[in-house]
Amino acid sequence: MKPLHDSTADRNNPEQLRESAARDGYLLLRNLLPAADVIEIGQELAHTMAESGWITPDEPLETATADISKFCVEPQPAFMEVFHKQLSLKSMHALRSHPAIIELFDELFEEPTFAVPHFVTRLAFPQHEDYATPAHQDHVHFEGSKRNWAAWIPFTTVDEQRGGLAIAAGSHHDGAYDMRPALGAGQMIIDADLSEMDWRWSPMGPGDVLIHNCLTVHRGLPNSTTSMRVSVDYRYQPLSEPVGAKFLGVSHQMKTWDELYEGWDGNEFKHYWADLDLDIEPFEYRWYDRRDELAIAMGERADPEALLALENITLKHRDESVRERAKAALQILQSNA
């Protein structure tokens, strides 16, 4: 796999950054954020995992040993309990609006940036390669503007053993791919020849930021250490562009913002988008409905790749009849396991 192109030297050359971003669909910028601040927030995240027995307590996140017996993934309840604790941390909301990130996107967009409220912590247990985030595009999960970009920020060193995020350079030029259900976050994998893509990856550390367009294909690499890999995805777009309605809600739609804000001091970072004149587009479920129908059919054939998608459907699908069909398919799948 080729290394990522490092754009750090071009940080003060917005025109070059825009050219690289348009060509490759991503930018890697080292030390964009203060490493000490990122590590400190990482320790807050570590505390939530230690409380649930996922990692050894009172150790740096970098080296804390993960308890493999606690393995879980979204949308399973044990995972979501820790996940929502992390989304409740005020420091995570502050990091989303860090001036260095906003300034970068203001320059890339050549207009004011909207930091969308929705964000996700990525919690990769070690030694579970089958559940590494599959190759996918973010646009199908959120819709809205195609000028939406993600910022992937690791809270530990990311080397070959810990894995990290791989990018298919230039893949954003091909539009939205078809997909099928799969294990791993998002429960979708693009239906294309992945071996033909220009995959790139590089080691990263706290303070480094990797941004990519919502149509850029990317995937999580396996974590073969004994510790967790922990990162966050924030997302940004031009303020003038249409905003997918899903970007305004809490990830997985299982909590409200006010529930996450409970116990905070002051109102900073709360509902900051409420008074903005946003062009909000309703979520149309185009790709989700296709994924869900495929997952039910796969479950009825006892295909294990449908497991997480079926669990997700039974928990959250907006149509009760579809939830019931997914439950029946899940029972078939589990009885054949």
C-alpha cells in the first residue's frame, strides 16, 4: 500500500491544498492540533472504557490492555453505552470546533465552514479483523452536500500493528458506488473491485488530522495490538451547502442532544446550529432501504455478513413490519451459527 501524500508543508498554501484535495479526495496534515490536548481528551475516553471493563484502568490509552472478552460493536447495547458516554464529553464537542480545523476548512471551501453536530468515536478492539470498518463512502449514510468532508483524528499512535484509516485516492471522482451489507461500522461495503483502487495509508499520531471527502472510499485496517484503537470522525461542509438532516442528530438516533448535554457547565457548544439559516434536506433512506432488504434476504440464507445490519434494523428501523422481518431473519441466522 502506498503512503498517504503528506500536505503538511502546504499548510500555508491554500491554493495547493485545494488542488491536492480536489485531485486525491483527502489531505494529511501533521500536528494540526496540539498533541498534548488530544492525548488529554484520549484519557477521558479511556476512563469511559475502563469503567466498563474494556481496558485496564489508570493506564495511558496508548498502552492500556484491552479485555478481548468484552468485545462488542455498534449497535450492540454494551457498545452503545460506552459510545454515548464518550459523545457526552464536553471536551469532544470543543475539539470539533477547534480553531485550527475551522480555519483549514474555511480556506478549503473559500467560505464559512459549518461544523455539523453529528460526530462518531471509532473504538476498534484488537484481534477482530472481521469487524474492521469495511470500505465505504460516508455520503450514503448522511446524504446532503457532496462537499461534506470528514476529519479523522486518532487519540493514540497509529502504526502498522494498530491499523488506522486507509484511503482510496481519487475514488471520489467516481460518484456513489453500489453497496451490500457487511460486518463492521456502518454495516455496508462498496460493491466494487477493491484491489483496483489506489489504496494509501501512513502512520499517524495524536495531533495529526486526515480529512477526506464524503465520496472518498476509505476503510479501517485491523488492529493487531493488545490495546484499543480510538479515534473520532468529525464532519464539515460549506455553510451555504444543503445539510443532510441526519447530520443534525446524535449518531445512531438513540439519544437526544439534551441527554448528552446533561451535567455540562454553561451553554457553550450546545445547539449552536439552531439559529443558523440552514438549507436542511430530509434523509431519504435510499441506500439504507436497499441495504436493509439485502440484509434480510442474506439473513434468511444464514449469511453471517448480515448479522450487524440485522441487529441494527431490529433496533432502529422506522417501519415495525421491517423490524419484524429482520428479527425473523436474525433468528434464522443465529440458529444456523
